[in-house]
Amino acid sequence: MGMMSKSGFGWDESRHMVTVENNDVWDEYLKVDPSVRTMRFKSWPFFNAWREIFGKDGAQGEVAEDINDTVRASTPLSPPVSPTVPVNNRDDECYVRPQNVRKSGSTGKKRKVAHAASDERLVDCVSTFCEAANVRMVELTKRLFVDFDEVEKRSSVFAAVANVEGLDMTEQLMLADRLVKNPKKMDLFFSLNETARKKILRLMLEGKM
């Protein structure tokens, strides 16, 4: 969250909430970014997870921008102020706001309903964002494990080939190169016992595999 880098803002770890030194600090920040007015007093339990996934700077940068965009998209704009209407009464001129005179009570109710709907949309958007981040993290973790396993096999393939008896250095290098270039054969080679490994390498040298 961008506000976390500003003076007067803090983080309550137990409640997962943004803390503000005083109301003046909050009011001043709202002048800069009024779209975050619904963030105060709300719990953000996934904030630490965002920082771990994207890094501290990412949680305060790109992710914060995504959240701010979500807030802006889900927060209704303030209703336009009705234009003043001049009313002549004798020789004096006065100005009244017709909507405020007639609908002050109903306007207050509409604002409460709009505010509640905005909060619900914000929660839905944040939940959707978190679910998408979790899916991306799971996919990334799977790819990392697969890549790490492949790297580990490639780094040990020559040693495994060298342990097979009856091969000179040229044959060892040639077979190791072929296995590294063919992941399926490399997986098969590592799944075999010592006798079968010797056999498959001989078949490769004879051009039968």
C-alpha cells in the first residue's frame, strides 16, 4: 500500500490493519488519494502473503497499484452538486438547492446503501485478486520444482554414466551429451538399475535407441 511509506502510517500485525497516527494525517492523505477512504479500519489478512510473494517493494508498488485501482473501480463517484437556481422574491435574490430541499432524507439513505455496496464489491475484488495470486503461486512452484529436478539430473548425468563399467572417456562424453539432449531417455536412464543402465547405454552406442 502506498500509504505505508508515508509518515504517520503504520501496521498493526495482530489485527492486520493500517494504523494512522491521528485523524489529521488521514485527512491530509485523503486529499492526495481520496479513493482509499474505505481502507481505514479494515482488516487485510493477505498483506504479509503479498509481501512474501511479490517482495516488500512489490507489495507496496505494483500490488498496491492493483488494489488502489480496485478501490477506485468499486467506489462510486460523489453525486454531482445540483446547480443553484436563482429565485426572485420581491427585490431580493436568493439561491436554493432543489434536490437538497426535497430529498435530504432519501439522499442519506442512498449514500449508506451505495457505501455498503461499494464495500461488498471491494471485498469481492480483493478476494478474486488473492485467489488469482494463489493460483499463479502454485503454478510457479510446480515449474520451479520441475526445473530444479531437471537441472539436478543434468548435472549428475555424466557421473552416472561414468560409473557404468566398460566405457572409455569418449563414449562417456558422447552418451552423457545424448542423454542431456533427450529428457525422456535421461529420465528412463535414471529409473533403471545398474545392469539395465549398462544395457541401455550399449544400445545407444550401437544406434539401436
